[in-house]
Amino acid sequence: MRNLIPRCGYQSAEEMPADPAGSFTPSVCADGPGHTWNLHGVARSTCAQIQRQADYAWQVLALILAWGVDRSLILANPCARGGRLYRANRVDKIWTLDDQAAFLRSAPPHLHLPLLLALWSGQRQGDLLRLPWSAYDGTHIRLKQSKTGARVVLPVGAPLKAALAAAKKHGPLILTNKAGRPWTSHGFQASWHMAARKAGIMGLTFHDLRGTAVTRLAIVGCTEAEIATITGHSLRDVRSILDAHYLARDPALAESAIRKLEAGHKTGTKTPN
């Protein structure tokens, strides 16, 4: 609170009026046109860390002011509907084949199988880290997604099948850390982040492999229903992912579309004027 109050134009809590809403204006709570306050007086930035910090500070102040409203110490909470600066946006966050190759060249071997599992299954990190060997019968992987409860039966593609056949079994779970023990969520994320950074891959996360799987399935001609069967998404979610986040910006689709148009032109297929 001591850090927040000066940024709102007051020296102490005692100086704040009973109805602060009338005093909170863009000129009071901002560093100038187009600049948003944060705890340290840093101008608005596209940096996600700064935006998240500003959002957190605003939320803390909103909670403090709500406490004052509940006890009739102030008349209104001007931070109740402040919104947020930071919005997670995974548009264009797709692992390319070059990204995949760079990761496999650089990352330690125990992180190769998680990459292939994610790309060939489209499943979430948590479900893959908990996936037991008993879920794999040599041709299919069967699992129940923890988030949605959806049951998924995945035919295992040849590259993933080869990787599973070569993997050492250290226990009941397929994915284990370097010591052969089950991963913790934070431990896996930290190891993955370091490996990706070492491979020169910036701005991509393990979760982005799920969207990448959806995209790759669509690019090779899979229908929305086929994709949903693999990833466990609903048809509506698949359509939303393809429409709003991935395929509209994937250049491979444009290349594929033009090749089809050229093929139709060569075979004499009539096109509308």
C-alpha cells in the first residue's frame, strides 16, 4: 500500500478522500498520454512482465479499497473495474520443423520423448507427465484427460512408436527426469525452459506444442472431427483454435491452397470469373 498510494497522487492514506473515484483520472494515475503507471514509475511497455506487475498492483489496490468500502471508510472503489493490461496471446506461437530440429539437437535425451509425445498426441503437459506405460499397448495410447474428463484413444504414429520402443522404463510412468524419477510440474517447466533457451528457441512454450499438433493435423488435410478425436478438443474448440489463433496465420496453408488451385488449373477445372 505504501508503494501504491504515491502513484495515485497522494502522500499517505490519510490524504485520500472519502470518495476517491472523483480524484482518480488518467492524468493522476498515469505517467502521461499512452503511459500506464506501475509500482516503480516505469512507463507502459509491451513487456509482459511489466504489464503483469501493473495488473497485480492494481488488483492489490482494488482489494484494499474494497476492504475500505465494506467498512464504510470510503464511499467507492475506483479500481473495481480496472480491467487488465496483460492478455496472453499465443497467435503465431507455433513450433516449426526448424524449432523441433534445433531442440532435438540441443536438449538432453530425457526431454526428447516429451516433445514427440506432445507433437504426436496434442495432449496437455499434466496428462503427459502422468501417463503410465500401462496406457500404451504397442499401437494405441488410452487416457482420460484430467481437465475435461474426455477419454481419448490415440493411434501411435511411427516416429513416436520408435521413440517409445527405445525409451528406458524407470517406473510406471513413461516420462521421467534425468534421474529416472517422476517429474513435478515446476521441475519439468524449469528444465524445458532451460533446454529451449539453450536451443535458441524463444517465446515458445511446451503448451504451444498442443496448438502446433492441431495445426499440423489440419495442414495435412485432417478434418475438424479427426483432429478432435486425437486431441480431445470439442469440435467448437478445434474450430476456434484453427480460426482465431493458428491457421489463419500459417503460411503453409496458403502454399497448399495455391498448389491445389494450380493443379485444378492444369487439369482444366473451371474456376469462377
